[in-house]
Amino acid sequence: MRAAQPERLSAGAAPRIRVGLLSGRSDFFGGGQRSLRELAMALRDGPIEPVVFLPGPGTLSDALTDARIPWVPLNLPPLRVLTLPRIPRALARLVGETRERHLNILHSDGPRTALYAGIAARLTGRRHVWHLRAARPAPRLPDRFLLPLCDAVFAVSHAATRRSRSLRETGLAVVIPTGLPVIDFKDRDSARVELDLPRDRLIVGFVGRLERDKGIVEAIAAMRAIRRAAPGAILALLGPVDRDDPDARDLLAAARGDEGIRLLGPRPEAAPLLPAFDILLHPSRHEALPRVLIESQYAGVPAVATDVGGTREVIEPGVTGLLVPSLDSSALGTSAAILAGDPDRRRKMADAGRARAAERFSVDRMTAAIVAAYRDVLGLSREGASPLREVA
């Protein structure tokens, strides 16, 4: 039972919807935090008044401040024995902020924020939507507990909607693929100069955390086949090293002595540098909707990726890139070698990828779908409209 009634919105003239976006991180750890910033910026320019709740200061909060988007420091502790005394205080603070700011919707980005936002929404009579960016199979019990606290689940891919039987049975999921704003890409030569890469070699890129789950082991192993097709090819690794992953740490230590492998380190904004690459490898072991593959399509860089989660929803196999089985470094290398030896095919895939990205993965398309879904959960949809539409 809802304990309070929120300020009502008129179903007549388009109302300003006040949304609280909750994130469990204040930095740019992954694509989810970048997407949150871009969504807040896009919502602000429409019928939405966004405010973002973050654990504290960080690179994400700095970016929001630069974009003149309000944010509130609010640390939501994990459910652990040592943090139990802090949990009621954090929840009470969220409830208070929700009421004081007259929020209509709480929009969470992960299981922890979904728990807090869902309880706060039920206590204040607001609505709660959970933005689901994970496709790995989930235990049934957590979803069975969290989903009753949701009025809708925004899934970034069809793969994400299949993460648990509980989610499939609720009918709460609406598929809204991640959309990207216009990216100011550098030209090929400028990007290579900035990354200190030679202009006359085939460059195979890997973008993301250098860890086992992202397929760093398979990427390095695949280079044997790629170099047979393109002698002198270089594997450029763009991202932070996961120091807690022993396999990645050992492999990368060995790679430091290999002239054909370049450790480029992390870059706050890697997307504009993608044109430095001829081919992108994305051998991740699980993905909901890999942002870097969308970026690579916009950049005109064909990718060879593992056929996991929502990867197939980005790449049209044989048209905009190639898909291979997970954990198969031989297939990864063979497929990348085919592209390495066929520049005409790479160009055709690049053109097809740009067109597909513009059609399916624009920030305007994503924002329009989210605003429509907000109106649905608030009961502001036109008479006769379905409660939640799927946007493929």
C-alpha cells in the first residue's frame, strides 16, 4: 500500500515530469555512467526536470556540474552486516529528498539503487523504473524481491529481458536500446598520432577494462592468426588494467615485451579515438548491449565480437561486423584475419555500420522512448495506448 500521494500531474498540457536518477557510482567506471550523463542532458532539454543522486563527488558529478545538471550526494550503503546502521538513514534521506523535490519518478541503475528507489517510491507514492543494463542470468530470488518494487524495467536489449524467469513473467520490461549523442571523432591520422601508433600498420583495437571477463586472454591469443594475414599488425589495448585479475596481469606483463602489443592505458574519453583502429576486437564473455560496439559503428570501424547477450542486437553478422563463439580465440583470430586481409570488405562494413547506428542507436530515439515510458507509468498516455511499448 502506498503511504502517500504524490503531486498530481495533469493529463492535458504536457507537464514537466520531475525525475530522480540514482547511480551507484560517481565515476565513469563503465558505459552505464556515461549513458546516465547523456540521458540526463537529453532529458533536460525536453519535458523533464532531472536531478541525479550520486554517492559523492567524482568525474561523473564533475561532468554533470559542467552540464548544469543538479546532483545530490547520497551514499546508498550495500546490504551488509557492518553497514546495517547506515541503511535506514540513507533510505530516510532518499524519502525526504523525493518529497522535498516533488519528484514524480525515481529511476535506478542497478540492483542496489533499485532496492532503495523502489522502497522510497512505495513509501512516498511515487513511481520507480529500473534501468537494466545486465544480461547475465540472475538468481530468481533477488529479482522476485526487486520487481514488485518496480513500475517498469527499461531493458537495454532483448537479451537483458531474459536474465531471469521472474522478469520474463512480470511483463514490466520495455526494451529501449542505448542511444549515443553525436561523437566528435578524430580523423584516422590524428587519432594515431595522439595514441602514438604508426600510420602504416594494421591496428587492431581492444577497448575496455583489461580483464578476463572482457576477453583480454582471447584477444592476445587471436593475434597469432591476424599477424599471419597482416604481418606487422599491432594490437592496441585501450583501457585500465584490472590489477585483481591474475590471468590478465600475467598476460599483460608478458605483452610488455612484445612490440606488436601496445598498452595505451585508460582514456577518459576513448570514443573519439576509435578511428585509429582498422578492426575492433570485442571478445567479452557477457554483455547486455555493448556501448563500444555502437561507438565503433558510428566511427566506421568494423568489429569482431563474441555472440553473447545483446551483441547480436548491435552487430548484423556479415553486414556490419562478425560474430564468433565466446571463449574461442581461434575463431576470433580467424574472423579478424579475414577482415585484416580484405580492406574492401572492411569499408563496406563500416558504411553499413554507420547507417545502422544512426537508425537504431541515436540519443534522440532513446530519449523519446524513455519519456514516453515515463508518461506510461504516470498514467499520462493517450487513451487506448498500450501501457508499455517495446522500442526495438
